[in-house]
Amino acid sequence: MTANRLELVGNQEPPAPVTPSPALTSASSAPLAANDPQPFLTNIPAGKIVRKLQEGESIFSQGDPSDAVFYIRSGAVKITVVSKRGKEAVVSILTADSFFGEGCLAGQSIRMSTAHALHPCTILRLDKALMADLLLREPLFAQRFLAHQIARNLRMEADQVDLLLNSSRKRLARLLLLLANFGHEPNPIAVVAKVSQETIASMVGTTRSRVSFFLNRFRDSGFIDYNHHGMRIHSSLVNVLLRE
């Protein structure tokens, strides 16, 4: 990634051992259910880099060295993979408070996917050694990171079931609800930033024309509203999942 494409903020020193501090201890006293790693990440003394990216800017590419974990403070990131024949598939769209790139912690030496900013976003880059030290020295942070990973795995399993067993209409409804953080009331997204119908079609596993057809149907039914700013998802969209 070229330097002129990113705004670097904060410390860029080599990672220092992380020891529990009063700030971290008090921040970590919040209920685990909140699942909020921000207090820990904000108080890291060194070794982190904050990057502000514009829409479309690359974070890492498939085949790059896998040497850091990333955390999304704001905005959204799209994860894609490309086959040997050049076919691209959208793996996921990640929103604020999500980790990604954690494969480096499991011995992954190169990136297996590509990540770039779907919309303007702020991300935190945590060097592999720093992240490993945090997980070792901060048990509550480690629990919250583990909870995030378990939730990600459960969603991936549900995605597979959805793809194998459900109609494209139902898969689209589920994706829109996920993008709006439905079921996560502390962090609802009032308006989902604009995502291309091509991207949505790739994730749902159908054509752009079918996505357009169902979006119009959802709007006519009062489940969603959308314009050039983005899309508002109403909780009534869950009825599509319950009726089939």
C-alpha cells in the first residue's frame, strides 16, 4: 500500500510489552456482554497505527505478507477473494467494531483475501506481536476477541446454511438485516451506506437483476427505503425470514 493513500495517525514505534494499567483495568470492568474492545485498544501505549481511508482504498491484497490484525473503528470494509482464473467473490462486508486479518495469529504467512474500504473508514492496525501480547496479558480483552471470533464462525455457518437451503429472496433479506446490525440493539445502523447491487448479488449468490427486483418488492412492502444516500432497513423485514 502506498503511503500517499493513507493518513497515519498516532504511534508507529515497535510494539512494547503491554502491562495492565489503571486505565485498562477500569475500562475492562464493563460487562463482557458489551463486547467492546475499544477501551483496551485506545490505551495501547505503542505499536498501533490508525489509518483513515477513502472509499476503494486498499488495506491489504491477496498474497501480501500476513503480519497484522485490523480493527474497524468506523466505516465498512469489503473482503474479497480472486480465483486463479480471475473470478472475484465477495466474502463479507465488515462494519464498525469488527476485527479482520486475524489469520496471522494462526500461522498464516500470506493473505488469503483482499480487503479495501467499502466506504470512508478508520481502522486500527495492530502488529502481530502486539496483538499476541495483548491476548496474553489482558484476559478480558482476550475473552472479547474470542467472543468476536466465535460470533464470526457462527455467522459463517449460518451463511452456508442460508446459501444451501434458502431462496435468493430470503438470503437477500438476511444480508440486509445483518448489514443493519439487526439483533444487536446497542449498535443499530439507522441507514446502511450505499452498497452496489453487484456487490449484494455476489454475496447473495444471484444476479443483479434479481437483487433489483427483490429490493423494489421490499420497498413496496414497506420493509426498506433507499435513495442515493443509502438504505434504511426496517425491523419488519424479518417477516420475510419468518414466513418462508
